Amino acid sequence: MAGIKRKGAFDAKYQAVNSQKKQKKDEKRPKTSKSIQPLETETDSEPIVESDTTSQSGDDDGVSWPSDHEGEESDELGGVSEEDNEDGGIKIAVEAANEAQPKTNNTPTNGQSTGSSKEAHAKQKVEKQERKAAKPNADSIAGSKKLWERLRRKSHVPKDERKTLVTELFEIITGRVKDFVFKHDSVRVIQTALKHANVDQRKMIAKELKGEYKTLAESKYAKFLIGKMLVHGDEETRDLVVPEFYGHVRRMMKHPEASWILDDIYRGIATPSQKAILLREWYGAEYALFKSNGKGPVSADLKELLTETPEKRTPIMRSLLDLINLLVQKKTTGFTMLHDAMLQYFLNVQLGSEEMTEFIELLKGDEEGDLLKNLAFTKSGACLVCLALAYGNAKDRKHILRTYKETMQTLAYDVHGHQVLLAVYDVIDDTVLVSKSVFPELVGKDPKSESQQQDLLAAATHLNARIPLLYLFCSKSKAILSNEDLKLLDEIHRIRTTTSKKDPEQRRKELVASLSPALLSLIASHAKDLVSSSFGCQFITEVLLGSIDGRESALNAIAALTDGDKETRDPLNQPAAGRMLKTLVQGGRFNPATKAVDPVDPPLGFHNILYKAIEDDIVTWAIGNNSFVVVGLLEAPGFSKAEELKKILSKKDYKQRLVEAAVSSENGHSEKKGKKAKGRKPGEKTSAGNKGTQLLLKKLDSS
């Protein structure tokens, strides 16, 4: 019974303790750990005693409450027994509090922290200045930088003050240029000095740096000084700088900094002889040591070298390919010198050999396509891509074409890139693939969209971008193609006879049928804009003569310009517009060999459309700037109103106006300012009249 009573008393006491615990849990506790103060622990093995803050934190701070077997005294004091310490309850609380408090207990207040930070920064600044002052030429560099701060301003510096500043600057740097050029900040001082210096001062800097140009080219910042020096320098400076790179080309092409400045010099500064010496070093160490054989001008033509020394073909080709492959693997494929070297290699591989196959695979191996894209925008690179298209198989051509996806318009505008598009037209037999890959980017996916028509209008009147649009309509016309384009196309046409299966004319007609609708739509909607420029008039002429069908709306749009207001009719009085109208009226291109017009098939029929539009003003046309258009009407084959036109012009009143125009020089056909006719004395007035009207009178008199 006594035991049962003790048990009941103990249970009552345990319930009271639990009630106190519940009340402590319900108390409002701080949400953050900022109020937690450092916990104090005894240094000996006695149990850890909680601080005041810990006793207020409740169960959430990790403190284990007494078990049923512990006494009431321990519960009331909130103490912890050794058993609790072994369970880790208080340890958890201590660790949490230690994590919440700062690492050091002597952290200053906000004001003290700001002051200490300012003092530390000030001390660091003083130490930095002391270190700078201890360096060689510190005072000179500091003084030059102060002058540079003023000189580098493009405006607000009077001319006299600028001269004074330049003089002071050269007083500082003369004799010590080498001490300035290898520091990232002071090298800018030398660049500014070069910019504002006179010829003698620039030569002084160039001579002081003699022997250091290779090292400068390898510097991240000083390499720009070489470019500035060559841009502002003369031939003497160029001949002083470039030879220092001889014998180091292969090493410099592998250098991340020197390669770019070397290629810039090769592309835009070096003479043909210097370029040849630099490129020959790609062929092996022998050509780096011996610049030439002394038998004439230096040449980098690999074919000539191999002809002279055929026994060296294997080491030369291996050396060339190794450096090419290295740069391709490093993704540094934008160098003009690299493109020249690649072309030399490709021109000297044996056709159909394993060398050629491997080299074409090298071109295709770049997954991102950067190599082929970079090649297309240099002279040698574009030629290489065109030859690869010509010699490659159908799979190679498809891969190369796919690489230029979303780049077609950029290619069209480039002076070299457009050649790649011409090669694509001429060698790829799959015209459907070409039409889907190229034309949507050139003319737009929705040619009727106004924004895309504006882009197409800009391309049609651009010197280079118009070539890929017109080539299929006028073929190898000297009117749009340069001699360089014609030479390359001749070579491509020679190669394709053995590598392409489709008939060239059939290929051209299929591509024209796919491209012409968008161009004819542009002419129909923007005839006035096109007629306003000579390139636009040429575009209209070639597209209409080269198209097969769907030309009616475009022809009517051009004829409608004659019925417009003065602003609309004025462009038709320009010489380019007159030539366009005459060619369209005659229905073909003039053939210089036969001295006759070759009519297009099917016939254009523009003579009837135009005559219907200008019939009421035919006499005005006959005596105006477009008198040759009326002559073209009389000469046009198939013009049904020729006799009617002759009768109108033969009327007495009309013919009298023709005679007056034929002998007068007031109709815009007098000689150009600053030029005189042969056999005419200075000051003597010309008696030449309207040449077209004179020709009309001859035709009327002969009929």
C-alpha cells in the first residue's frame, strides 16, 4: 500500500511538471536568434548550466526536459542532469546559439565599423601609391598620364593647347618609349602621342621600338600600338615593322594575341612581296630561313614552288596541312592568311585523291560551321568554297549548303560571299533543295509582306546583293558581274561538266521559275522606286527579259508610270530609264556580235502596252529625252501600230516640231559640262540636236 501511495504521489507531481512545460511552450518567444547571448560553459566536467536566454526559449531550442525518473527539484530549477548532457539536448542548444552569434565577440558598432573600413581603405590607397612610386619611371608615367587625360578628348581642346600638350608629352617619352609600351595604361599614352604627332615624331617612336615589334605583337595591349603605328605611319615605318615578323610566322599564328595583329598586317598593310614572304613560311622551316631564291620577285604560288622542286612536295604539303589543321582545331578560322594557305593547298592536291577527300572532310568537320562561314567572306576563302562545291559530290554540296542556313542574305551583300551563291546555282542538281534553302532568305518567306518587299527593294538596288537575284536571268552578263566573278564562273563551269548530271539550261529555268514570282511582284508594287535608280532600271530589264511567264502585271505597272503626275513621270526622263524602256520595247537584248536585237522567247509584247499608254503624247516623247524609245517602237518586231505611228509623226505640224528638235540643243542632249566635241574650238556653240529625233526623221524620210 505504501508503494502504491508513493506511486500516486509521483504521478501527480509528474503531471504538474508537464503542465508547467505546456505553459512555457505557449509563451511568446523571440523569432530571431539575435537576442541569444553567448552560452557560458564550465571548463571542468560538471554539467552545463543554461543561461537566462536559454531558459526562456522553450522546447524549440533543443533542451531535453527531465525524464520521469528525475526529481522535482531538478524540474523546478530548470537544470540539466548528466543524462541530459549525454543525450545531447543542451549541446544542440549551445551549437545553435554559437552559430547565430558573430564569430568574434569584439565586433564594433555600425559607426565604429564604417570608420575602421574608411581607415583601412585609406591605408590601402596609400600603400598602393607607395608601391607605384617605387617602380621605375613612376614620375614620368604619372606626368604623361595627366597630359593624356587632356589630349584624349576629341573636342574642347584648342588647337594651340593640343600642340603644347603634344610637345610636353614627347619631352617626357623621348628616349623612354620602351618603358611605356609594355604597361596597359601607359601604352595608351604612346598611342595618343602617335595620333597627334607629326611625321618626324612618329618615325622617332618607330625607331625607338625597333627590335621589339614581335614582343609587342604578343602583348595583350601593346599589339594595338603596332596597328596604330602602321595606320598613321608611312612606307618607311611599314618596312621597319613587317620584316621583324619574318621567321616567326608559324609561332605567331599559334599565339592568341600575335596572330590577330599579324593577320591584320598581312591583309591590309603588307606589300605583295611582304605577303608572299609571310605566306611562304607556312610551307616549312626552309622558307622561314631562306626568304627567296634570288632569281626574281618572291612568289607564294605553291604550284610554282612544287614545279621547281617536285621532290619537296611531301614535306611542304605536310607542313602546310599541319598548321592549317592546328588552327582549325583551335577554332581560329577567321584569318585571311589561313584562307590563302588553304586555297594554295586545295589547288595543289590531286583531283579525286585521298588528299582532296580528306580536305573536303576537314571543311565539313566543323560542327558549328564557323570555318565555312568565315571562308565565304574573303577572296581566297570564297574561291575555295566554290571549288569545293564544284568538286564535291551531292552529299558534300548538301552539307555545305546547309551550313549557310540563315546566312544567305549576308552572303548576298558581301563582295566575295555572293560568289558562293552563284556556285550553288550552277553545280547543285537538286533545284528544289536550292529553292527551299536559298530563295526564302533572299526574297522572304512572304514576298507580299511590305517589310520583306522593302528588304528586297534594298537588295535589288545594291551593288552586290542584286547579283544573286539577277544572275539566273542574265547569266554571265558583264553588266552585273566583275572580271573576278566571270573568271571564277568559267572555272566552275569547266569543272561541273564532269561532276554534275543535270543540263545547265534546264537547271537555270527551274530556278528562274521558282525565283521570278517574288521579283515580278516587287516590280509591280514598287515600279516607281525601282525606276528612280540606274540599278533599279537594270533590275527591271533583266527580270522581265529573263522571266518565262507572269510578267503582265509588272509590264502594266511600268507603263502606268507614264500617266502619273509630274513627280512620277520625272524618273522616266533619266538616261537609265530611257535605256530600260527602249530595251523592253524592242523585246530583247542587243547583241554586239550580230549588231541586232535577240528577242526573248516568249515575246515580251511591251511595245503594244507602252504605245497604248503614250499614244496621246507620242510627239512629246519623240522630241523629248526619250526619243529613242519612239525609235525602238518603229524597230520593234511584231509592233502592229508601226505604220500608224509613222503617219502621225509625218503630219506637217508634228514633223515641223521634229525638225526643230533635231537641230536644237535645248532638249537635254547637249554635251556634258566640262567636255567639248572633237574638232570644235573653245567657246564655239554646238549645233547637235536631239539624236533620237534625227534618227526618227531619217526613218520617216526613208519610208
